[in-house]
Amino acid sequence: MRRKITVFIIITICFLLQTTLFKTLSFASISPNLLIVAVSAFGFMRGRKEGMFIGFFTGLLLDIFSGSILGMNALLYMYIGYINGMFRKRFYPEDIKLPMLLIAGSDLSCNLIIYFFLFLFRNRYDFNYYFLHLMIPELVYTMFVTIFLYFIILKVNRWLEAIEKRSESKFV
């Protein structure tokens, strides 16, 4: 129960920061995608199942408050959490290269899918502009923020795992 509440608080804080503070600190109307960082981080720290659930509810939260197509982000973030969860066995907390690579891939694939479904189907074919002026700057900004946010999520996850191990040893 403690983990669920803590994850909910982290997702809420990331959502609020992404939609308020980082919208104000945007460069050329580009802001980092903190929710991708959180979903990806919990996915490869906790596994496919938890990554999928966290991704679904994070995407649903984004769908509800963004006013876009209901369920699109929920499905997209669910798949991102699941795919990142497949790398749990290769996850080492001290190494930041794999998380950075996975988060970059998640952000880029998320933007490509959004382009495909929201722009390409509406006959907006200017992919080069979208890629160079929106996708790449958001990717760079997200990677910069990931360096700080990842270690916060990692410390919270380690703290929760230590508490879970202590409470588990009481019952054995």
C-alpha cells in the first residue's frame, strides 16, 4: 500500500511539474516529458507488470487533463512501461547508461507515434519540421532533466524496497 501511495505521489508531482513549472520554463514552447521518465524508470526498476499499470494510469491521467483522445496516451504509456519492464534483468542501479538510453528511446517512440496518429492521418506531412523542431529538442530537454529525476526516483525505489524487505522478514 505504501508503494502505491508513493508512486501516486511521484506521478502527481511529475504531472504538476510538467504542466506548470516546466511549461513556464519551456524553450521555444518545448518542455520535458517527466511522465515518460517516471513510467520508464518504474518500468525497468520494477518489471513489466508494474510498468504497465503505472504507464496506463499515468497515460489516463494525461488523457483526462489534456483533453485529447481519451485512451490514446493511456495505451501508449502502458506499452512504454511494459517494454521498459522487459529490461529489468539488465538493470543495475549504479549504471545510468541503460536508463538514459531507454528513456530516450521511449520519448522518441512516443513522439513518433503521436506524429503518426495525430498529424500524419490529418494530412500534415511536414515530418522534418516536426522532427527537428519538436522531437529532438524535447528529447534533449528530457535527457537533461532525466539526470536529476532518475536519481530521485531511484532513491525512493531503494527506500521502498528496504521497507518491504524489513516488513517481509517480520512475517517469515
